[in-house]
Amino acid sequence: MSYLIACLFSSGAYIQAAHADLNDINRIYHTAPSLASFEICQGGGCAQFDTLSLTTAEWENVSRLFTPLPHTADAERTAIAQAIGILEDIVGTKIGTAADRAGTFNNSAYQHQQDCNDEAINSTTYMRLMQQAGLMQFHQILDTRTRKFFLTGWPHSAAVIKEDSSQAEYAVDSWFYDNGYPATIVPMATWKAGYIPQDSPILERNDKAEPVNGE
């Protein structure tokens, strides 16, 4: 797994994340989730994790997006993005992350914040649930990826999928918007170049503590 502690939202969060148990991070990432039991990260670098489940009725909110199943890879990516937003909304009411704000910096005053590492792992978990349910027909889930490093800019991580037919890779990034908003899915090369949506609250809030490229 390509993994780096990144997107930390305060010096306090850096210390907290640095002490996060990497064994827990790897365990969550490599354990197959199920609707009856899966883990969600929060607090920066998965400093806190919660085990929860989804009811049949809750999951129907996701499966409805794939009914009928998309006929193209592009349509499937749209459904995946929307489903991640739906799952964030459902999960947020269960573990307190409903008020999670876009971005990382200058959010330390808000409880239950998620940094990009939390978001990347959680999005991967959500997609694995979709895959297990037979909802993903055109893509495979890859390891998380990190763009840039401390010497060249703030590092930033995201979930990744690969289209079966073209082998094209896409970043699946739920960090750019507040909790419950559809994830951003863009070609990997675009994301690696520092992409940030122009309507992201990170830019709208004009947060001086937030690097202009969103990392």
C-alpha cells in the first residue's frame, strides 16, 4: 500500500497521527469489510477508528444508484462518486463525522475531522463494499496513492480505481468537499498534477492556512 501520513490539520494533529497505530491502519486497509462489520477512520491518520454496520435499508440507498447497473465505465464512476457521498452521510450520523469539513488545514477546532488519509482509507472501504455487492462491473480497486512529499509540497492521499478495459487509473478523492458530498473522480495524471475542483470549499473559504493547490 502506498501510504504516507499527510494532510494533517494542525501541529496537534500531526503529533496525534504520528502516534497512530500503523498496525491498525494496515489491518483496516487489508481486512475485507462487510455490511455487518467494517471500520471507519477519523482524527487524522486513523488516530481513531469505529466499527459499525449498515442495515439493509441503509444499503438500499447505495444500491439504488446502481439500479439498473451502469452500462459504461464513465457512468459507473459517477455512481461510485455519488455512493461515497451517500455512505459518508449515513456513517457520519453514526460516528459523529457528519460535520467533517473539506480540506485539512485550519479545521482543528472542529471535532471528528478526517484528513486525506482517513478519507482515502474510508473511500477504499466503501468501494470494497460496492464491489462485494456486485455493483462495480468496470473497475478494480487499487492501493491508495500519495502525491507530492514534504520537500516538494504538502503530501495528499486518495483512493484509486482502474478501469478494466482501458487500464486507465483514476483518483477517488472525497477530501475536497464537506462530508456527504459526492467524491471527486479524475484521471490519475490530472490528480497527480495537483488538481483541486474550482468549486471546492477549500478555495471558497479562502483559508490562508490551506495551501493553494489543496494539499
